[in-house]
Amino acid sequence: MMENYINIFGQRIELTTDQVEELRKSLGASSSKLANVAVADTFKIGQREFVVLEQSGDTTTVILKDLLHDSVVFGSNNNYDGSNVDGLCGKFAEEISAVVGSKNLVEHTVDLTSDDGLRDYGKVKRRMSLLTADLYRRYVDILDAHKIEKWWWLARSA
């Protein structure tokens, strides 16, 4: 049996299934399973549209279809770990977690090895991050099909 509750100011408030569904609808979230969304199809959480990049077992890899923020300085150097963009992704992960539940954002490893093989920045674990060059190459056909026409950063440097 699934527990449904919210935590407000440290107080746990139990919710019925109907209350959870009503809350999801008010936030613009669907109660349908993400696992049922086909690769390359889109879905919405609130006003934000996402593209499914991969379905693998009980994990779905997605990308935000539009920019999270129109302008942001990457950081003070080219290290993704701790950059302004990394922080913005972390804040967005918290925002999405509030709607879908934190257990539904899977922590993954972001390999920050540069394209020339330098491992100066190592690997980091994140629930939400930019794509690496390897992941971009893996999903380029899906990304191109959605005509994401603005430029965007990858998580590691060349």
C-alpha cells in the first residue's frame, strides 16, 4: 500500500488517493505512468514540456524541451560541478520533486571527463543535470526531431 502524505512545517499530513489526484491536477501534473510514454514523445508537468529520450526498465530518461532559464552565466570556470548551471538544475530538481515526489527523480552519475580524455573534474551524482557530449550523441536524432533551436551547454568541456 502506497503512503500519501505531505510535510508542512515539519508536520506530516496524510492524504487520500483522491486528495493526491486533486493536488496533481491543480499543479498540472498527470497521474499517468511515465513508463507508458513512448521514446521521442512529449509530456507536461505543469507548463513545462519534456521529451522522453529513453525507457529502460523502470527508469525513464527525459530532457526539458525548452530552456530552463533564458540567460545564466555558466560559472566562474568550466567545471560543471558547483557551477551556476549545476545550481539551477538542482533548484529545478527540487521544484519538480515537489510535484512528482523526490523518489521519482533518480540519481545518476554525470561523467565530467573532457572530450580530450582529461579527468580533472571526475564524476558527480545528480538527480537532474545537463547532458554530456556522449549523451548528446546518443540522443541527437530525438533532439533534432524536436527542433530545439536555441543553443545550450553540455555538462563537460572539450
